Amino acid sequence: MDTRAHPTPVTTALRLCLHALLVGLLVLAALRATGDGIPHATAVVVLAGVMAALYAAGALAPVVQPHTRAAALWLTALGAVWLALLALSPDALWVAFPLYFLQLHLLPVRWGLPAVAVTAAAAIASFLLHGQEVTPGTFIGPLLGAAVAVATVLGYDALFRESERRRELIDELVSTRAELADAERTAGTLAERERLAREIHDTLAQGLSSIQLLLRAAERSLPEDAPATAHVRRAREAAQDNLAEARRFVRALTPPDLQQGSLAAALSRLSSRTSAPDLTVQFAVSGTPVELPTPYEVALLRTAQSALANTVQHSGAGRAEITLSFMETSVSLDVVDDGRGFHTDTDTAGAAEPASTTGGGFGLPAMRARAASLGGTLNVESGPGQGTAIAVTLPLPAATGHGPQDAENHKNHENAEDRNAAEDPAGAGDPEGRAA
């Protein structure tokens, strides 16, 4: 017979009590029949034994489960044997009480309640069949027992469903906590990789590039047959090889999404991955795309990822748009959704991120920190029921050396170095102009 997917000591004890109650009442009916010497006493004992055996078979059968055809057939067979026993012995009336619980537990409510009513009617009819005195208790007893059984089983089912919902919620929270921990570890790893890439590029790679250029200048200033020329050339080649290795490290440590193409391509893939049946994410580029320094691309990509994560988790939006705009002196990223929005004075991110002032959200502070580290700004516009718009703007003035043209010049600088190293081992070119 049953049971629940996750039996507990309480449910196990209740089942054992139900088994003991039914078997005890059958034994009582058999003993009363033999002790009182009623007619057909042998038949009563046989039917009581048959019903007990049939009950044990169903209780142990794996196929007898709630709301199944096997359970309905088993209850029908039990009911038929019980009616036969009830016709021979008035003491079989009390077996109706455990039958109530079985019917309510194993049958759907729309069939369980009528079955209980029929069982109660049969119990009341047995008084008349055996010629016993009819009193108010004749009707109240079976009906009261049926009412208690209905209230108990339905109440237990409601509590069980609530317990299952809470168990599922706890499982979901545990799973979410594990996923959050993995996401935090991944984010920390990526942030450290980005930091290392910047440090290697800004220190080691730049230093090796300067050493290479200075050695090239020294090599050009020495006569070809000078004893030191070969040593200077080998030193320059070693610096060149180490510079190439450093650049490979930098490329390997950049975010994976940016390794497969430009920032626009990474944002387009992000939009496609985030889109779902209940959320459409579109991406657009405004202006003429130009190459951006890696820190700029990383900051804009992380801002888009964080804003979209809040849109998916909190806003209930059906549509979101990402716009990457290239202007003469700046680049901006706008993430707009049509979700439920929030009060902007609570300083929350996305569409309902818990306020950072209460210790619940870190999305906006992280976005602002990224923008501020590059001299940019972050603006948030939202209102209850009005959606959310997040805009980050990064200035690219030529004087800072971080603008799009400087990024292009930097890339050309690296490519020119590689070409010169391959085509002019003796150190052709103007080292003074390139060492700046």
C-alpha cells in the first residue's frame, strides 16, 4: 500500500496503527462470533481470515498506490468481503472505520467521499439487518466516524502537500546556494585573470618591449663585426621571444567571451543566450564600431551581464534591449527592460535587486566601480511598473591614451614589432620613435 515518496517516522507509525486497528477489529469479530455461538460462526471466522489475508496482500503489494487502478480493485475486493462479513456478524460494523481511511487515502477525493458515504450507509443498514435496537447512536456513530476520517485524511493531505512544498523550496535554495557559490568562484577567477592580464600587459610586456627597442638601437649603433654585436642580438631576440610569450599569456587570460571576437559579437551572443520563451533580448549597435582597449570591453561586457542577470531574476520583464553606442569621444552601453521597475532612491540594480543599503545587492556598486575606474559614469532610471534603464558611459579622450584610436595604434604597434622582428633581424626601423 502506500506510500509517500518520503515516509517519515510519523507516517510509518500511522500506517502501522491502521494495520493493527483493522486486524484487531477482524479478530474481535471472529472471537465474538465463536464465543457467542451465533449462527454461521465458522463462516464469520473464515471471512475474517480471508479479509485479513486480502488486506495484508494489498498492504505489501508495490502496485497498490494512491489513485491507481490496482488500489481501486483492491478496495472493491475488500469492500465485497466486508459486506459479506457484515451480513453474517453485526460486530463487523466497526471495521468500517479503518475502511474510511483506506478509501480516502487511496481513492481520488471525487471517488473517496462517495465510497465513505456508501460504507457508512452499509454500517447503519447492518443495525436494521440484524434486528438491533435503533437509537440516535445507530446513525450518529457511523456518520461521526466518517466525518472524523474525512477531516483527518484531508487535513493530513493538506499538511503533507505543504510539507512537500517546503521541502522542494529548501532543495531549491540549497541548489541555488551551490550555484551562487560556483558563480562567485567563477567571477572571482575571471576577475583575477583580468587583473593579471592587465598587470602583465602594463608591466612585464611593456618592459620587455622597451628592452627590445633599446637593444635594437644598441645593435644598430654597433659595427657588424664588433664583438658585442652578437651578444646584443641574442639579448634582443631573447627579449622578443619573452615579449611574444607575455602577449600569449595576456591573450589567454582575457575573458572567454572576448576571445571569440569583438565586444559587439560578445554582447550579441549574450543576448542570444539570455533570451527565453518568456523574455526576448535584442542587441543593437549605434555608430561606427571601433576597437576598444581590453579593460573597456571587459567593463562593458560585465555590466551587460550583471544588468541582464537582474532582469531575468527579478524584473519579470518580457522584453529587454542592449544598445552599444560608439561616439567621437565616448562609448556607452544601455540595458533597458519593461519589467516591474523599482524606486531608484533605494539604489537597487536591475529590476528589483535588494537594496545595497540593506546588505542585499552588489550589482549597482560593482557596475559603478567598474565605470569609475575608467573615468566613466553609471545612470539608472526606473519606477514601479515603468521598467528599468541602466546606462554606462566611458569617455575615450585621446589624451588619456585609452581612446579607440589609441587602442588601434597600440595593436598596430604590436603587429609592427612582430613584422620587424621577423623581417629585419638586424633591427631595421626607427627605435627612437617607437620606444615612446
